Amino acid sequence: MPELPEVEITRRRIAPLLVGRRISGVTTTRDSYLYLTPPAQLRRGLEGRLVTDLARRGKYLVATLDDAQRLLIHLGMTGQLFAETATSVRLLSATARQALAPEEQVRFAPDAHTHLQVAFDDGGPRVFLRDVRKFGKLRLLGPDEPEPRLDRLGVDALAVSGELLFAVSRRRKLAVKNLLLDQSILAGVGNIYADESLFLAGVRPTRRALRVTRAEFARIAEALVAVLRRSIETGGSSIRDFVAPDGSDGHYQDERRAYGRTGEPCLVCGTAIVRILVGQRGTHYCRRCQR
DNA sequence: GTTCCCCTGCGG
DNA sequence: CCGCAGGGGAAC
């Protein structure tokens, strides 16, 4: 679910509820591959620690603790990190949702998908991590313990340049969209913002990377940064699951030009947006505007 | 390079 | 019932 803008919004809004607070208790669910660190070890390592920093690397969040451990968090497709005080129907199961009157607010109760509950010694609001599909990841790193997932990451997508993309794309036969999705090249781009930036740049997602010109990569890089910045400004994309830690929705979905607009008219030329598969991912583009 | 898998829920 | 979903990693 979350790409760079959603992870950045999550970071900004959950940081005040983590940084400077001391963890008094941690509850986990049963072991699964969500836990790169076994839950019991995670609880032992976190309890009693003060959180000193929360940073973003690509789509990862990294919380630093006062004993120099780091907690690595990846939200996968359906991960939600939020405060106990948040109110949003996106935090409820469909059945719980249906039981609600239209404008009713209900307090979230940790459910089977709430894999992490963190309480603090100040007695204030707890922080929850919910992840229905469990594609997310949690790992507690010892001081200076290496983490290949982080070491592999390329340049943050907000800092991309056309020259960089042009340089790494020579001799690469893959579709240009898949180049943008490669986290070892660009950290933070996912399916929505890949489609959106290629639309704005007028480049077809299936074009082989080595056939994309320097000028086109300049446009792609410019579009990508603009789209990511604008999405952060508007609170990210709340299409299915994404909800900010305070319970609010993002609004970038209202500004989408390609992603998920299959059959709808291109906002530039009116041609119906088509959906194809590129590397197993749904891909949306305008066959007239994007060549 | 593709292909398949991890897992759960929703909407057609 | 089937296909689909803001991700990523391992196996052909």
C-alpha cells in the first residue's frame, strides 16, 4: 500500500507519539514472517527503551532507541501505523464498518491484525501497527548491526535526477516502469507514482529503459519529484487502506491522472486510459499521450 | 530477465 | 467463483 509519500506522512505524524517517549510495554501477535525478529525478542528489546529518532529510508521507517538499537519497520501492502486516538473506518474490518451508522465514530480496538501494540510509561496514547496481509516487516537491529535491506537501497526518489536515471538505464532491457520500481536504483517509488510520473512525462511504461532518451529521463525525474512532493502536501493517497497515524485520509487520489483510471478519459486528450500488466503489476497509461 | 509466492479481504 | 490489491524476495 504505502509508497514514499504515505510512508513520509506516516513518519511525520507518528513521530510526535514515539520520539521522546519511553516504552513500557509491547504486545505482539503470534510468530509469522512479518517478524524478522521473533516477537519475544522484539518485546524484550523494546521494553524500557526511549525512542530518540524516527527516520525514513525509501519505504522503510527506522526508529532509533537510546541504547543504539534500531527498529526497522516496513508497511508492506496493508501496514498501518497509528495512534490509539486515531478514528477512521479504514482501521476497521468490513463487518465492523457495516455495523456503523454513517457518521458514527468508534474507538479502535486491537484486532487479530494488530501485530504490535506499544505502550509508554507516560500513560499516554499507545501506538499500534496493523497489517492485514502481513507483507510488512519488523526487525530489531543491534547497535551497528548491518541490514542489507537498507544497504541495498538506491537514492531517495525525492533526490532523483534525469542524469542518474539515464546513466543506470544504459544496456538495461527492462521496461522503464520496472526501472523506476527497482528500490536499489530509486528508493520509495511504487506502482501509483511510477504510473503517474510516466503519464506526466509522456513516456509509455513498457518502453525499454535503454530506448528512453536523456531528455525523456529528465522529464520523468522532474515529474516524479513533483508528484511525490504534491502527494506529501496532500497527505498521500488513500485509495483502499492508507490512513495517516492520526486517522485522517490523504487526498492525492483525487489528483490521479492514470493509476486506477482504467476506461476513464485521459485528462489531456480524452482517450480511454488502458490497463495492462508490466512485471505482474497493473499498469495504467494513455496510449495517445504516452509513446 | 520473468514467475511465483508470501496473506487476507473485497468487489464484480 | 474469480481477479485484484500503494511490496518485495526467492526460485526458475
